[in-house]
Amino acid sequence: MRYCFITQCGSPCQVDIAELAKKPELGYQTDMTLDQYLRKNYITSREFADAVKVSIFAVIKWRQGVRTPRSISIRRIEKQTKGKVKPKDWYQ
């Protein structure tokens, strides 16, 4: 899939979406882990645990990749992160 846009200098440019996704510095990111989201937004595990109504230990294990959240928690995480951490991000 190709993505077309106009650069700042006004010239048209076409970029492959897969290539663009490999360059998060350009602001286009397809996947984000919970750990990446929390670090980027300066949210502690304690604050996030309170927001999604789970124990801090659960959040720590999710961040480390030791445990996968249950489906209800995955939905709460998606809602709390405003869709940045999607359900598919847990199964990669």
C-alpha cells in the first residue's frame, strides 16, 4: 500500500506504508506496547494499575511481557490509552 503526501517544500512524495512504519521518528507507528506507551507518557505502573482497576503487579508483568492480560483488561487498556495499545499488540 502506498501513501501519498506533499512535503514541506511542496513536492509530491509516495512512500510505502510498511517502510514508513519502520521510521517512528516520522510520527507514524503501527504498533505500541504498553511499556512504550507508559514510558512515552510518563505514567507509572501504579497510576496505570489504578486507572484500569488491576494490581500493580499485573501491570509490571504485562510491561515485562511475562503475562498477557485477560480480555476485559485488554479492552480497558485500549480505552485508557485511547487506542494506542490495541488488542492485536498483545499477540505479536
